[in-house]
Amino acid sequence: MKSLLLSFITLLFFVSCGNNKDVKNTQKERYTNYVNPFVGTDGPGNTYPGATVPHGMVQLSPDNGYGGWDRIAGYFWPDSTIAGFSHTHLTGTGAGDLYDILVMPLNGKSKRTIVENGNVRPVSLFSHDQEHAEPGFYAVDLLDYDIHAEMTATERTGFHRYTFPKDDDSQIYINLGYALNWDGPTDTYFKVIDNQTVVGYRYSSGWAAVQKEHFIAKFSVPFTSYELVNSENGELKKVEGEEIKGKMTRAYFHFDTPNAKNEVLLKVALSSVSIEGAEENLIAENTSWDFDNVKKQASDVWEAELSKIKIETMNEEHRKVFYTAMYQSLLAPTLYSDVNGEYKGADQKTHKAEGYKRYDTFSLWDTYRAAHPLYTMIHTQRVPDMINSFLAHYDETGLLPVWSMKGNETNMMIGYHAVPIITDAYFKGIKGFDVDKAYRACKASAMNKEGDEMANYMKYGYVPLNYDHENWSVSKTLEYAYDDWCIAEFAKALGKTKDYKYFAKRAENWRNVYDNASSFMRPKDAKGNFIKDFVAKDYTDHFCESNAWQYFFYVPQNIEGLIEALGGNDRFEQKLDSMFTYYPLPEDELPIFSTGMIGQYAHGNEPSHHVAYLYNYIDKPEKGQKLLREIMNTQYKSTPDGVCGNEDCGQMSSWFILSSLGLYPVNPGNAIYDLGTPLFKKATVTLGNGNILTVLGMEMTDENPTASKVLFNGKEIKNWKISHNELMKGGTLEFIR
């Protein structure tokens, strides 16, 4: 009996261990566990670590309190201070804007301040050892105050939970005058409604000229007193009463905290239209005080998005990089319309999105290349809303957006790259937008003589050089020509023959800046003379954030024509080889955007992103595949400095996601993917139409990542390309060595 009992106990022990192991594996398989929101907060990434949901209107994240390039997103990993938590942030850009509605808990334990932008700011030290971030949640200990801060979010609301120690001077202050980098308030307003509710607005100007954030803030417990303060000119002037209006206002709300741990929760809802709109958003999305439940809901939303692609790999670093990339690919564009559909338009009037969600934060020079093609593949249902947002911008301004944000056109960067996104969606058969109107909008942007050198472009067939800062004449010529090709194909499909011929001719304008003598795209003056003293590796104002090496290959609409112009396959191969082996010299001055260098290839900036795939066009795919594996292995990490350039609203991440699946759209406007080499043994992709795509790379390794052939559903693909419409049928894409 003793022996039988011992055997039974032993069996129970192993069953228990097995069950625990299963539980651990189940927990580990939650894809949010692999995401590190701190990736890109160090180095040139310019990301933020705070709480948000996919494409959320609210990005509730810590601000260090200091300005500067490294703190474009408000937060820089090497810093040691926190000045509060603001509700709007840009992800991975070079534009220092937003930081709306800053909230900071305080008490009597510290009087530490900094002076920035002429204002005194309370700050606390913090340590990364007492800081945590995951999708939809951020937490940190404010060491000066011994306050534990936590935050989560819904689409249009931020949710704070502060745990105060016992103290006689506990308070939460909301700063509407907070200004950082390019941003500054123009008009702010507070009104105290009752002892748990305050409303107001913050109007500001920065990179985007006219920004309006209305808000409602509700506390979980009554505040005992409050002060309304005008902080303009660095002076803190208290104002009596329930309201305050001024350029730079802040409010202090005091709370009783008699115990060792005292929780005060705060909900903040935003609206670009009105305080009433913010109230509607709060009522619709966040009515309870159950912080943990809202946090769980945010996490579950992220889990659903991340699980659209399930990878199988023994490399844990690759797994972390991949799911962090999935996370960061969904931080922009951001939701802009209220629950009732209203939003402030680019004409500064109130509009209503009927039957769709209005998005903004469109970094199109970056994201048309890979991020939007990724959306068409796995987030198909969102694509019509994004295109309808483009068309709303067209209704409001007469043009498609270039780089729009908060109901403004910033006109940052070049081209009219809403066009390839529209044509790509059209050729992929995506419905839900007015095709005729979309075509009119594309044509309007292409024929806008008031646009950036567009009159000269139409007159000469290229943008003539001048020596203005950021003239970018060669880059503009090449990018306009590409967008023109997209319009030509759109016109052809719609039976608009005259327009097709006109734009097809413009699509070949790249030839007007190609210089056979130097074998580069070269700046040319209005008389047709190429610039003298031309050095291809130099970074000048003739090329947009790049040099002549990086822009030589920007003819995605006609790679075959580019090869022919250069002199054939052998010369093109030599040019590609040189691109990846001609490294800058130690004395060469590289600009801030020239990062992730492999020779003259700069993975940290977008114009290079398609170049490794061009080996396919000269039947040397193995060369490109080796380079692609090198880029994936060396230019991405799961650490704070894990992005080799600006994350750029999801473009850097989307490049990695698609490339790790063995796919990339060299021409992102024609519904075709070029094939590379997969990073994983197996990836299971839930496509936007519900079909399943399985990508197999069982034989691919770091030592030998090359594929000799690719099969789709058992049939060999001959030209290293596959159409989107074929891929969306689902099945198996198999790469064979």
C-alpha cells in the first residue's frame, strides 16, 4: 500500500508539473509578452513607451520635460526625470509636436524643478528598474514623491491610476501651458464643474499650425481644494473662481492621503471639436473606475492584432523584434473623429465622418512604401476608412494630404503619396470608397501648380535646381514621376485614355535628370545643364534626406527602363554591388538621417528600403536575399536602441514584418509583391479577408538564407513576384533552397 501510495503521489506530482508547464506555455504564447514598447526610445528611433491602443486617438506617455531632437516623442531612454504624462505623441518622426494635456502627481516630499521654455516644471527622478511598459499599459515609480503611476487607454480616453503615500500635500496638477520642442499653446481654458470634474481645452501651434484639444477630466475621489494658475512669462499667478482662460494655464487639485497607500484615478477624454464631444467620448468608452479591466481590454485588443501573424522560430530575439514591429506598425495613423463622427477639418471647420472613422497622422512619404501595403494584407477593413480620410481632406482643401496631422496639412516631405496608396487599394480590389472621386483627387494633386515646385515640374519635365534650403530638386522629380505613373495606371483602368497618355509621359520624367556621363540622377538647372562639381556620395539640398547613391534606384515604376538606361544587367549588378560595399570614409560628414549604413545603403531612411530587392530584376535573387537577411539581423533589435533610424509611423517596422515573410512591394502602387527570403521556419498569416497564408522557410538559415525557387500552393513562381490578389486566396508560400 505504501508503494502504491508513493506511486500515486509521484504521478500527481508529474501531472501537476505538466499542468504548470502548460500554464506557463499558454501564458508565454500571449504575443503581447514579446513586445517591448521601449524599442526606439534610445538612439534615432524617436518612439514613445506609453499607453495606447491600435491607431488610438490618445497616446498617454511620459515626458522627461526637456526638449531636443532626442526627445521628439517626449521621452528619451538615457534621461532620468519625468515632468508628467501627456495625452498625445508622435511615433518615430522628426517633428517635435503635440504633448497635449500634461498630468503630474505631486506631494510635499520634493520640490525638484527644472526650467525649460521659460517655465518652471516640477519633475521627479525615476529609474528604469522601477518602470514597466507593455501594449496598452505603462507604469513607473516617481522616486522623489514615492508615487506609483500607472496608465492605460481606450481609443479616445486616457486612464491614470496614482498610488500616493501618506502626505499632507498630495495633489495632481494639469498643465495646459506645457510646451516642448516645436509646440506651444496659443489659448487654454479650465472650468471646474464639481469636486471631481474639470473641463477645458488646449489650442496650440507647432509643426501643425492649428491644433485643438478639448477635454474632460474626472477624478475617482473628490479633491479638497484647487488652484487655477496662469503661468505665462514664467510667473505663477493664481486666479479666483471656477474658470481660467489664458495662453498658459495650469490647475492644481489637492487630495487627502491619510494612509500608507491612497489611490486616485483620473480619466481624460479628448475631442478636436468640443468639450461636449469629449464628454460623449468618455461616456461611450470609459464609464467605470475599474482600471484593471480597462487595462485588460486594451491588452486584449492588442493581442487580437498581434495574433494575426503567428511565427515559429527558436530565436527569441527574432520573436521579440517581430511582435514589437507588429505593435509599432499600428501606432499610426491615429483616430481623429469622435464617437459621433465629428472632427475639426483641415479647413478649420467642424465636419462629420459618415459611415467611417476619420484618421489622421499620415506620414505618407514614409508609410506608402510598406506600412499601407501591410494594412491591405492583414488590416484590410481599415483601408477604406483611411482612404475616405484622404478624400475628406480633399473635400476640405482641394488636395490629397501630404503629411497631415490634427486637421492640418504640414506639407512636410515631398511627393503626393496618397496617390499610390489609393491606386494600390483600387488594384487590390478593396471596396468602400468612391473610386471616381478618388481619381479626381489624385489628378487634382498632380495638377496643382501651387504645389511644391509643381509649376516648374510641369513646365520643364523636371524640377530645376536652385540653392534654396531643401530644394530637393532631383528627389522631387523622381517622386513626382512615380506618383504620375500611379495616376496613369489608374486612368488606364478607368478608361481615361487621354489622361493615361499624359501621365504615362510624365512618369518617364526620371529620364530628364539621369546623367549618362556620371551614371547618376544629377541636379539640372532650368537651361538643361547638369550641375558641376558633382559628388554622388555628398548630402546636399538637391536630394531629400539622401544622396545620389540612394536616389539613383528610385524608379520603382520602371526598373527595367532604369537597367537599360544604365547599360544592361551587368552594369546594374555592378551598381548594386557598389551601393552595398562603398562605405563612407571616416572624414565624410553624415547627416542625422544617414543611419543603418551598409555601404551607401541607408536602412535608417526610406529611399533605400526597396534596393536589395532589385537583384531580382537581373536574375540574381540570391545576392539580394543575403543582404536582406543581413539587414534583418543587424538593423533591428529588441532593445531601446533597436531601431537604426526614425521609426516613422510604422514604416521601419512594416519593412521588417513584410521582409521577414519574404515579401516586399518594390512598386507599392501596383498590387504586386517582390519575393525575398523569409526569416522564420513558418509563419501563419490571417489575411484581411479571413483566409490563411502559410509561409514556409524551413531550409533558410543565417548561413544560407538563399532560395533557389518559391512555390505557391505547389506551383513554382517564375519571376520572383506574386500578386496581392493571388496571395489573398490563401494557401502555402514555400521558399526552397
